[in-house]
Amino acid sequence: MSPASRRPRCQPAHRHPRFPVAPLSMALAAALLGHASFAAAQDAPDEKAKDKTTELSRIQVTGSNIRRLDVETASPVQVISKQDIENMGARTLLQVLDNLPAARPAQQDSRSLFTGSDGASQANLRGLGAQATLVLLNGRRLSYYGAPAGFQTQFVNIDSIPAAAIERMEVLTDGASAVYGTDAMAGVINVITKRNYQGVEVTATTDTSSRIDSYGEHQASITAGFGDLDRDRYNVYGSFNFYRRDAIPLSDFYDKRPNQYYINNPNYLKNLRLGTGSKPGEFNPGTYFAFDPRTGARRQEAAPGCNNVLTGEAAGPRCIWQTWMNNEIDAGAQTERMTGYVNAHFLIGESTEAFAELTYTDIDLRANGGTPRAFSTTTGNPTSWFSRDTGATVNQFLYPFLGPNNEYNRASPELKAMMGGVVGLQYLLQDAGKNYFGQRNTDQSYRAVGGLRGNFGDWNWETAFATAGSHSITYQTINVNLDGFRKAFGPFTVDPGTGRVIISDHPAYKFGEISDANAALLREAYPTFDIQSWTRLHTLDGKIEGPLAQLPAGEMRAAFGFNISRETFYTPGNEDAARGLITQQGGSWFDGKRNTYALFAETVAPITEKLELDAALRVDKYPNFSANVAPKIGLKYQVLPNLLLRGTYSEGFRAPSLAEAGTGGVFAQLGGFRDEQRCSETNAIANLLRQSRRAGDVDLGNSLLNVDCSRTVARMTQPNQDLKPEKAKIATLGFVFEPLDWLSVSADYWFVYRRNEIAAPDFSKIQDISELVRSPITDSDRAAVAALAAMCADPASGVVCPGTLPGYTVGNVASVVGQYKNRGRTLIDGFDIDARSRFSLGEWGSLNVGLAATIAGRNRSYLDDESGWFYGDTVGYYNNPRLRATINADWNYQKFTTSVFVNYVGGTKWARERVDEVDNNEQTCTAGYLPVPKPQCDGAPSWWTANLSLNWRPTDKLNVGVTVKNLFDRLPFYDPNSFLGDSPDYASIFGRSYSFTVGYKF
């Protein structure tokens, strides 16, 4: 069937013709044309069906306000049906996007702890970030997630969309600011729900892993509706989805990482102290230590009564404990999610319809913190953080020492003599209990829409009011409250001999026992504190659409509309954190609100019988900058009955979010800060110690290795109310070709040039740091230098040391300050290719085969006029593969459907760009400045996985399915840029997994 032959010649006669429905067959028709990356084509039509006139109602396609007879538009739109989602083995919208070549990895709710937006997932088309991808539900916006990612990036949580009610997804891989306004530079994801549903359907699914025993994802849904829109003049249905992902404790994960992780972290397994340290719940008296005032060397001894003494360390024996293996922070938190969706349509008279939607999502994420806190006298860098009320002053915290007269100072006379009686203490604070520490995040989001649509004459109109919002609360029981800590261990004084801070000689907390009284004190010293955030979005919109003129080649249609919105974002911050009382939490806060207004117009005009013009214009007015005008023009040319050419040009924009341009800021910490000077100085010491024949030296060297290459520092990110919107020029050019009835091929070139980009400070670049403060050289620094000197002075070490030993010239960075700003440009382009084929196998059913691929061309970043395109083209570098592709084959035979789905990601270099390649390349065999396995020196390998599914429908009511994911049990390669050492974006650590589904319709 050619694209031209699918155009209907007449309007079908329904009882209510003014309310046409976009049936699933339209999505499948789009799939056969090469629209859908994953759509499974239906059986080939017979000869009678070919000759029969196709009668289709006008539909509205994502990216346009105009209803059309032809599903093919100038812009490429990919359609993924509910059946396609089942065939690929996806259970969430995030998993669908992970299998879409045009999409790039984004935040996953399972890996979201300590991101600020815990429990949420993002969409990311073209790799331009969540803020450049617009997510819609039935063509209308959703509110941002309550808590922004990193406390700064606002985005729509795709997990809040009701999965059980989905009819299909339409993905516009083209700019759409001229139609939808801000955020649509990379494209639009429009999730479309069922319009009309009667009956009851229940479905249950469970996923398990062959490698991680504790892994499990479980879903159950029920959808029920009544009333027929044509017969009864109304339809109401509701869909409720329940999702649970089981927690993964460290005990089920610690030995499942890629082997190279343990090579690069040689003390990781050893430091768990399994089988050697005291067990959870067993009393552990701890370790005393002091520093030689002459050499700076550390000396330590196990406290009296220790039953788990570790010997062989250069500093002396110490008392050790096992790391609790129920820690769920790293491996995976437990998530429970409930989504409810209600949809209602009522016909009023012959030309008006009332409609309403209500969506509500409740998310509850929990992660056990594992090991109890330890009182561990600080000898290295203090914990540093900014807070709201203390402004530019850096807050710092150190665990204090024990004074000479402290009732719990039971160190030996020899150890006490080193620092005038003052000693440090490492002691396990077990009183609060094994399940006390950890994190929890809750989020409740909603959206309510009510509106009317109808027609007057040949013109259709629609208006609606929508209100949406989200309330997110993060509960953390991890950090110290300074007032509570002072109550348990204070008052604090300064030792006159050493100048060190010491605790009370008779503290309220009683060392040497595990008691309820101690537990009460620890709960005040380490309280559960909350961070709350609210977002709100109220929108009133309206539009009319219909024939504007009759041109020689056909009817010219147009749409006109408006949009008025009120947006608010409020994060008051925790009051104690704002005062600087909660370590590592600075009371980040935002308070922003704005009204926005928009007018838009669009037209579709047949220039000739074969050439069609699509033009759109939208004007958006935001506070603080002039009105933004976003145009779009598209052309569609039917060269031959089986060949269609298409192309678009548009201009997009993204307004600064309220987190970027409002009032407040991020007052907290920054993880992973790299200080080249400290990194090289510490590693020079470590690498010499690791050559020693003395075991204690080697252990110390292993502990020091890379420890200063990634630090957590105080971070302040300031909003900027003078920010201007990002602008973009976007273009596509492609074709749809059906050379045979059973084959359809489409290819589209795409181009995005984004400028005036809004960027948070990149603290890895010195030009983004407005203020940097370092800590002094610490006791630990001096002890490491002293240990090195002792080793080099001992011939038994077997190390040939240089004449001048490495040491420290500066302390670690304590804090950095930066501000949002408009900076630079990005240019990306590439090709999307899609091929679909369908074969009739006679009595053996039908076979549908598809290939979808995105081939990246360029990805370049222009920093400023001085640096220009400094980093060059980053395609082929880390996390930016040139090729992403999927292949699917679906065999339909009688009551069975068998599907194979293969996902492929091309290989990349380890370096992120050409500047980084100086340090991370095939010759250095490093990535992220860490060694990688020899076979992978040239970069991250290409990766593919295959899923196999079988669905059985013995009756019209019953459906049973099984899916084997990662069929060939491929295990992830080592990725040093990942915190856990695996590659979480596409190479699953779960190995082969199994999914079972059963559904029943009543």
C-alpha cells in the first residue's frame, strides 16, 4: 500500500461524526510507513482489502494542532503501540526509551539516590538532556517532578505516567517549540491513553534475575470502564497500576561487580572484614591512636577488651568490625509506586463533548544505610558544606579527640604520652540499631484536566483547564546534627597543649555499652531530617481548527490558539540545615513563580496535488525577557506513489527554569571533584608504598591510591535572574519509500544547533569557579609522609626511593562557588533509519521484521569566542556512540506470538573528548584516570543484548507471556566512570532475567 493510496476519499458516516477517534489502526498504518521504530505490522491485507477504499477519520498527530486525513506528516513521528512495548519486554516507560535509538540514557529511579530527585526517571532525546525533551500526556504538559535533579535540573518524571492505561506512545524526533513552546528542542514524547474502554482487565507481571537473587520487579494493574461513547453518549474508565522493585542489599552485590573493579580497589573486599571483624550487634571497644609529634607518624592500638584485633599494619594493631551487608544505598533501593488514572467523556447535544482526566501517582523509595555510624576522630579533611543562612562561610565538622582526663580514655601510657594524654578514637556506635540509618523519598504528583470540545460548522474547537503538581519529600538519616552531637558528646573544649578539640571528660553518651539511653542520644546526634519541594502548574488553553480556504490542490486547514500558565516552585529547605547544623546538607532552597502567555497559529496547505506545506508560529512571553517567536515550516512531497520526501526547519527555545533563574540556590556539597595537584601528590606517595615488601606499607598505599582524585567538597550554585532563554535551529530532511508491498524504508537527517545554553557551573573547569578555598595539610597527610619516610629508611622494604621524597605542597580543596550562566553552543546531527517488512507465511501465520537505527554525525560544543570548538567532535567518545540500533522480529502463529528484540550500542573511546584523550587513551590504558582491562584499552566495547518473548492467547480473555531478557547472559564490562564499576546505562549487571505475565479480561 503506497502512502498516496492510504488517503481517504470520503468521511465515514458515524452516529457522532464530529468526534472522530484515533484508532489503533492509525498507529499501525504509521508503523507500516516506517514511522514506528518498533511497531509490529499486522497481517498483509488480501487483494480485496487492497482495492477497497480506506476510510479513516481525521486524527491529530503529535507535533501538530491540525487534524489530518493522512498520518504521514512533514516531521518524523515514531509510534510505539502497547503490543510493541510488550514484545520488547519493557515494563516501564523508562525501559521503552532505553530501547529507542533516538533516546539516550538518562536518570533511572533505581540509580537516583543522592541526586536530589530520588525515585524519579528522566527522558533524554538526542542526548541534549531532560530539559530539551518535552513529555506530554494526551497532548498536554505535566508538572515538573517535585525535587530537581542535583537540586537544579527540573524535569518531568516519566514514572508518574499511568502505564496500564497507555494505548500508544508517539515520539516526535523534531523540534516542536512552534507548537508546544519551551523544552521541545530535541523532540516530544506524547503518551496517549485509551479513549474509550468497557469491561474489566487485570494483569500481573513479575521479573526475576538469575544472578542477583534479591532482584525483583513486580507489577499489577486493573483497568475497568463502562459506557459506550456512541451508544450511551458517555464513557468512564479507570486504570490503576501497582509497581514494586525489591531492595538489593550489599550482601547480594558486593562480589558481582566486574573483576577490574576489585583490581582498581584492592582493599574493597578486605575492608568489609568478613569473618574477621566483630559481627553486627556485638560490642566493639574500638581503637585508640595518636601521632608522633616529631615525625607525624600515626600509632594505634586496639582498646582493651577487643576480640577482633588486626595486626600487621604499620601504625600498629587495631580493633575491626564487619561492614554490615544489609546496606542498600549502593546496589538498589526498594521502590513502591502506585498510579491511578481516570478518564471520562460525555456527549452534550450533537456538537459538544465534555472530557476530564485525573492522574495521581504515589512513589515511596527506601534504602537501608547499612553499617551504623562510627565515632572516628577526624585526622584528615573536615567535612565541609555551605548552608543558606551562613552564606559564603564554609561550615566544617570534625569528630573530636578524647582528652587526657576523659573517663573513657583507656589508652596505654605510651600512646597517651605522644600527645600529652590526648588520643583519637575509632568506635562503633551501634545503639541506634541496624535499620535506623538510611534514606527514604516520597513523592505525590497529580494532574486534573477538564475541558470541552466541539464544532461549529466545519471548524473544531477545544478548551481545557489543567492543574498539576508534585510534592516531594526526602528523608535522610545519615548526617550529624551539630546540636544533637554536642548534647551526646559535649561540651567541647580545646586542649591547651595540642590545640585539638576534645569531647567532654564525662559525656552523656556512655562508651563501652549498648543501651536505650545511648540510642536516644544518637537519634538526636544523627536525626532524620526532611527536605520538601513543591511544584505547581496551572494552565488554561484553547484552540480552533478547521478549513481556511479551498486551494486548487485541495483544502487549506489552519489552527489558532492560546495558552496561559502559572508555574511555581518552592523548596523551603530544612530549617536546621539552613542554619548549618546538618553536616553535608546546606538547606538548598528555591522560591519562584511566574505567569506565561502564548499565542500560536498553524496551517497545512496543499500547494500542488503532490506538495504540501505545513507552517506554524508561536509567540511565548515569559518574565524578564522579551517575547520569544518560534517558527516552523515543513514540506511533504509525494514524488511517486511509493516515494515520499519530507523536511522541516524550525526554531526552538527553552526558558530558564525557576531553579536556574529564581530565588535561592544550592547550598550543599559536590561529589567527585577532581584536584589534579592533590591527586598526583597522593598517588606518588601511594605508588612508592605499594612497592614495599612490608605488608603494612602496601595496605596504606592501597588505601591512599586515588583517594584524593575524587573528593566531596562544599558547593554553592547561585541562580541568575539575568539568564536569557536558550535558542535552537532545528532541521530534518528525509524520505519514506515503499518499493514493495511488504517493505517500507524511511531515513531522516536531523540537525540541532543550540546556542545561548544555560549551564550550571562545571566545577571541573577553573573558569566556572568564582571562588575556591583549600583546607590545611592534615594529620593524615603528615602521617602518610612519615610512613613513606620510614619505609624508605628501612632497607628491608626493598624499595629504591628517590633522593627527594614526594610530599604535600597544598591541602585538599574544601569549597567551590559558581553561578548559572548562558554559555556556549552545541551542534549535533545524524541520521535516523527505519526499515519494516512483513511476510505472510500462509498456514504458518505471519512474520514482521524491523530495523531502527540512529547514526550520530557530529556532536560539538562551542565554549566561548576565545576557546571556540575547544573539545572538537565528541561522537565516538565515551557515552556518545556513533551507532545505536534495534532489530525486532515478531512471528504470529495461531494463538502465539514469538518476539526477538536485539538492542545494539556501538563502542566508544574511554576519553570524553580530545582534551581528555591526552590522559585516557589506548596507550595509557586508563579511563577516568583508572586502569582498565588490557583487552579494553582502546575503549568501551560495543554492546548488544537480546530478549526473547512468547505470548499465548488461548482465548480472547486470557493472555499469558514469558520474556527472557539478556538471553545470552552477557555480563557488563568494567566502566571506571561508573560509581559501581559496571555500566548501568545499557549493560545490565543482573545477567539473564525472566519476566512472567498473565492478563485476564472479564
